[in-house]
Amino acid sequence: MRLNDLDERIVHALAEDARRSYADIGQEVGLSAPAVKRRVDRLRSDGAITGFTVRVDPAVLGWETEGFVELYCRRNTSPEAIHRGLARYPEVASASTVTGEADALVQVFAADMRHFERVLERIAGEPFVERTKSVLVLSPLLRRFTSGSPV
């Protein structure tokens, strides 16, 4: 499904703040509140909007250390196997298959360096993992939660 310009503007408004009222979004995009609601309902039923959530600073939950782990997997490891293996770790915030030498890139949040090290050791011990390479985040510079180009 490809979004038209109006739907994309509505999605961007919701991505910035999903608690915004339909009237507020309508004022921004030039529609009535009921028209925005109908479009949001259609976007949800079509699967373009998959849900609404809250973004929380990981540090306030005690997750002060962030790192990225490159996974180098054994031959013939499927993306599904990587997903199944990593889904068990609450510290894993995201994981993606990637181009380049690594097979996957994993974002990990941990309470501190020791916790990060333990998680890294457990991930490295997964049967499909041949080796890992990790980097720690010093300061996040930019995080965007919307998709596509800004409207």
C-alpha cells in the first residue's frame, strides 16, 4: 500500500504524537475531525498503521547503556532463526538483517557495562552465531520516530 500525500501527513502527525486529537490533526492537514478519523480507521484496517505506542527514555527504566552488535552467523542461518534466537532477550530493542560483511545488526540496551557484557556473551553463545562485533553508544545525536521524509 502506498500512502497518498494527505494520509502521509496524518501518519507523520500521529507518529510525532499519537495522543493528538483528530480535530488538531484535521486543522493541520485541512480536514474535519470525522474525516481524519475515517482515514485513520482505514489506515489501521489496511495495515498501514499497525498500532499506537508510547516512547520511553530507556535510562528512566534503568537501561543506561546502549550498544550495537554485528552478528556474523554460521552458513545457511535464516533470518527466521536469527529472529527466534534474539526474541528471547528483553535487552534487544531491534534487529535487522543488513548488507556488508555482517549478517545482522542488533540494538541492545542494558543497565550498565557488566550487564551489556553478559548479554553480549549470551548472544555470542547462540548456536547460529559464529562471531560478534560490538560498539557502544556514547551520546545519541538524533533519533527520529517518523517514517519517510518530513512533511
